[in-house]
Amino acid sequence: MKKHLFAVSVTVCAFSVLLPIQAFAATLTLYAAGSLTKSLTEVSNDFTQDTGIGVNTVFGPSGTREQAIETEIQQGQPTADVFASADAGNPQTLYAKGLSTQPVEFAQNKVVAVFSSKYSQTKITPDLVLNYLLDPNVKVGTSTPVSDPLGDYTQKIFNLANSSQPGSFDILNNKALRLIGGPNSPTVPSGQDSVAYFLDNTQQADVFLSYYTSSLLSQTIDPSLQLVNLPDYLSVEAPFDLTTIKNADPNAQKLADYILSPKGQQVLQKYGFLSPAKSVPEPNSVGGLLLAAGIAFSVQRKLVANKQ
């Protein structure tokens, strides 16, 4: 009987020790671009499963998130441990001010034109995209410059269009509808995809300049949408960088490394992201090289299929 009581006592003691540890398990905070919501939610969940370290994710326009980090640090408030941005500029701003580590590119994206269902019976090729964008009868939806890198990339596209056809920048800049990414952007109902919502639900836009990765999700929701690559003379690089915030939780670098790891990269590639243009800081193992080659080949096949 005494042996049984001793065993029960030991078990109770074990639980009394384990439960507080689980209750106060480390939780990191990840601020990330809205375009990374699906992919980095999955990566964060995988990270938690593999390490036991929880991750609180906060998604939104990268410019807005960067400003939030600065404000929160200045006011001594809790802030992000890791910041994953849809550009290189916002992480670099934090680094230049001594508020984070040297940014590292973790993915590449690109901008495509997404046409509403009204064009579902019309085959639109890349060489025709600018004609549609300039057409006064075509409503062009975009994101908001400064607040959201997608809006900044769009402005670059407008400038490239101007180089090809002088006067295009003013036309495009004046007609662009800043429907997402800004403090005054229209509210999208919860659970709705913003691009599909503005193209087909409200019909506020006829074509939307969106990330390739986001447009894939939009097309999954609304298969009638037509994704068209921009012609080479309008294409812009869209690097995605991450940085670890100053005085972050000691486990923050583990999360950053996980996003950069082959496992994290596989998840990003699944959602249509391209491999970083700059090398991911991983050991030069044969396995890593083979994985990178496999990812590049898979992405290339998707891009070829999309052009067709």
C-alpha cells in the first residue's frame, strides 16, 4: 500500500513540475506581411511542433508593421521578436536605426495582373496587359504605396510603363484605385479574399495588380479569375527580407533560422514563393543543393504553366 502511495505521490509531483513549465512555455511574436499569412502561419505551426516554442503571429502591411515596431520600442512596449517583410526596405530601416539584426532575404515574389471574371472568355497575353491598364474604361485596383511594399512595386511598374510609353505613369497613377494595404483602404469582410472581393463581389476593379502568391489563393477561391504575367519590360524584383528585433527573446533566431531552413523554404515554395535570389545561409551540403535545385525546378514548372 505504501509503495502505491509513493508512486502516486511521485506522479503528482511530476505533474506539478511539468504543468507550470508548459503554462509558461516560450512564446515568440512574429510580425509579417499580410501576403505571408497562409505560408508563415504554416511555418510557425511546424516550428512549434518541432521545437515546442509557441509563435504569436501578427500580419499586416509591412510599412505599417515596421512603424509599429519602432513605436513599440520607443514606448517600451512588447513588440515583435522577428519581422518578415514583403520588401528589403522596411527591415533595412530597422537595421539602420540599430533596432534589429542584418536583414536576410528569405523569399522572392513577383507582381502579376489578375483580371476579373468579365474577361474569362478573353485570352489575355502579357504583351496586352499594358493596353488594358491604360484603357480608360478599365478600372485598375492596386495596393497603397509607402504603407505596403506591393504598392511600391506597383509604382515601379508604372515608371517602367512610362519608359516604354511616355505619359503612362500619370495615367496609371491617377486612375489606380488604392483598395488594399492603406490606413484608409475599404474594409474587406472577414474571411473574404481581398482581390476576389474587389474584382467580382463588388466589381470595384476590373484588373488588380497583385502578388503571384496572393493571386494563386484568389484563383483558388474564384477560378474565373485570370492570372497574367507582366511582360519583361514591366517586371520588377520583389525580395522578401526578415530580421530579428533588438533585445528579442533568445529563441527568436531559432524562428528566423527555421524560416530560412529547407523545411521552411519548402512551405514557402508550396505557396508559390520563389527561392531567395541571395543564398540562404545554410551549410553547403549535397542534400541542401539538391533541395534547392528541386524547388527551383518545381517553381519554374509552375511559372511555365501559368504563362500557358
